[in-house]
Amino acid sequence: MRVIKLKRDSAKAKKLKLRKHADIPAHQLPYITAADYRRQRIKIDWLWEDVIPKGYVTILFGPPGVGKSALLAGLCASVTMRESWPDGKARHTKPGYVVWVETEGNEAQNDLRFVGSGIPMERVVYPRAELGGFRLDAERDIQTLRETIAMTKPDLVIVDSLAGGLPSGDHTKAAKRAFRNLRALATQFRVAVLVVQHARKMPAATRRRDYELDDIRGSSELSFFARSVLGLDEPDCQGDPGHLRIRHLKSNFSVKQPPIGMRVEDYRPVFTAEPPTLPGAPTAMSRAMELLPEWLSDGSKPATWIKQACKTAGISYDTCKKAKTLLNIQSEKRKGKWFWVPPTP
């Protein structure tokens, strides 16, 4: 009984101690309560409704040369001329500005796209950079970008591309720092930041299939901290060349939106409600459900072996885990290691 009394006294003492904090101004406390957060949180504001949120980073990725920059020009038209978004949703606010961070030296090609789309080019702003192009790992260039955003108050900041602004490579710590800097700018100015990145290199046999988040080249942290991810590919490149597909692969604040079709005509993107498909092409899930029984045909395999096999086949490990459940494949721990065990007949 004495022990219980001491515990109760201790609990009362803690409550009294917390009550004393009421005399301290909230901004001086080292913590914030969940109730405070709920009162202070900012409602999600959308640039492109349900697709590109303001105050956060969105990633657009796809293979080189597929048409990512043409899609960016289409988004610029939506911002600067109040044209509809690619999915047909109207833009209701007044025309705005776009800050375009060009890291690959494609200003001449951009000029053709802007003219082809009729974009008022005085509303597209390039931050000044030192000779050699804009570098995302240089504090001087990041400061220039910060000042440019503060002065022009854009609706959209485009970084084309992440890899082009990192001479040391997009698999390095510099890539993570650059991405965090861009996130900080998005938060500070409540602006939508769209970062372009390439897809990782894949075996030719696996390129024509649905891309997944882990197909983004570089650190896995990129897709983890982005709040929305768009993929652009050409799934039916032989049967219907030039018919592209925009897929919404990730969204933390909304339901993922349906795919959109896109073609490029005279440097101008034209969007359709019917995206291309590859007749008879297996999806990542169907490939996983086909390959898993083959991999386990001679018995159990370590989870690490399965993970490497997924990587070789160009299928995400998460997709294989979903297929594992559908195929009733079990997990079993043996001597500290996890194994995938085929279902018993």
C-alpha cells in the first residue's frame, strides 16, 4: 500500500509541475501539444488541385527525353495564363509567376516551348547563376533562389533537373541536402516546388511496364520526403509512338488521381483523358505473381534473396510483398533470418 501511495504522490507532483508551465509563454516552451498543433496547422492549399500542393515538394520523374520539359511548359501555361490543368480542372486564381531553375542549360529549348505554348515569358523567371550553371549544392545559388522567390512571389518553382544541379551526383549526401533546402524554401514561402528527376537505368526487358516509386534515380529519401510524385512514360512506344502517360504515383494529402494522356505538338503539350496502354503488357503486380512461384519452385528463399531478385527483375519489393499475400506465401524466421516459404499443396 505504501508503494501505491508513493506512485500516486509522484503522479500528482508531475501534474503540478506541468501546471506551473502555464506561466511560461507558449513560444518559450521546448514542446508543443497536439492540441496546439491542431490550432496552428495550416490547411493544405493546392496549386493544381489534389496533385501539386503549395508549401511542399512534388517530384516529376521519367526516362530521359520522354517529354518532361514539355509537360513543365504546359504547367507554366496553367500558372501564367490561367489555362486549365492537364486533367481539365480550371485554374481560378489570377495569372502568376514561375521561377524556373534550369540546371541542364536548356534555355534555348525552353524558349521554343514557351513560344509554342504562347506563354508570357516575362512571367517566367530564371535565377541568376555563376558561369557553369545553377548548382543546388552551392549555398550562394540557393541564397539567390531564396531572394528570387521572395521578390517575385511565384506560384510555382520548377527545378529542372535535380541531377543537373549536382555535379557530384544525385546519389550523394549533397543530393539529400539540396532536397532538404528545397523543402525548406517551399515551407518558408508556401510555394509549390516541382523537382524533375530521371528514372533509374533498367534492363531493356523491364522498361515497358508501370514505373514505381523506387524507379526514381538517386536516394530513396527523395520520394520519401516528397508529398506528391508524378511519373511520365511512353508505355506503347512501338504501337503508338509519342503518346505519353502521366501517372500520379504518390499523394500524402489526397486520393491519387487517374492517369492522363499527353502528346507534344509543335513543342506544345496536348492532354487527353485517355492515357496509352501497352496491349498485353504485364503490370508490376502480375509480373510479381508470375515470378514468385518460379523463384520458390525449389523451396524457401531468404527475404534478402527475394529483395535482390526483385531489383534484378525491375519490380519493387513492396509490390512483391503484396503479391506474396495474394499467393498465400508465408514468412518464417530461421536462425535470426526471415525466409519466404511457398504455400503447402
